[in-house]
Amino acid sequence: MNTLYALVGIITMLLQILIWIIVIQAILSWLVAFNVINVHNQFVRTVLHALERITEPLLRPIRRFMPDLGGIDFSPMVLILLLIAVQRLLPAVLFDTGAL
């Protein structure tokens, strides 16, 4: 049972890290769109590319179902809400605590 608690803790921590990666990627994309940071900088380009490689496979299916909202991408917010739901439901389902 202790290993199950540890596994749920690790999964919850990884989901939290993924949420932060999505937030950072969204903020950096806004900074690029408003020309605040320069994408010609090799470090910035490398960080953006790495973050996109992590988040794009998760965001692509959501973008297929989201309606076109005129250039505003709500898919990161939808993904974050889904990840938070998984974070909260996983321990409740596995341990049947009844508390969300």
C-alpha cells in the first residue's frame, strides 16, 4: 500500500510539473507574439523548441475539438483544467477517500 501512495505522489508531482511547463510555454509564446523576447537568440529558440516538443502532443488533440476563436488559443487552459482534474481524482479513486 505504501508503494501505491508513493506512486500516486510521483504521478501528482509529474502532473504539477507538466502544468508549470504548459504555463511557461504559454507565457513565452505571448512574449514572442508581442515581440518582447527575440527568437533569433539561440537559447530562447532552444527553450521554446523544447517546451513545444513537450506540450504540442498534448495540445494537438484538444485543438482539433476547440472552435476557432479568432487567434486565441484556449487549449493550454483546457489541458491544465484536465490535468488538475486528474490530479484531484486519482487519489480519490485509488484510495476511495471520498474527499476531492
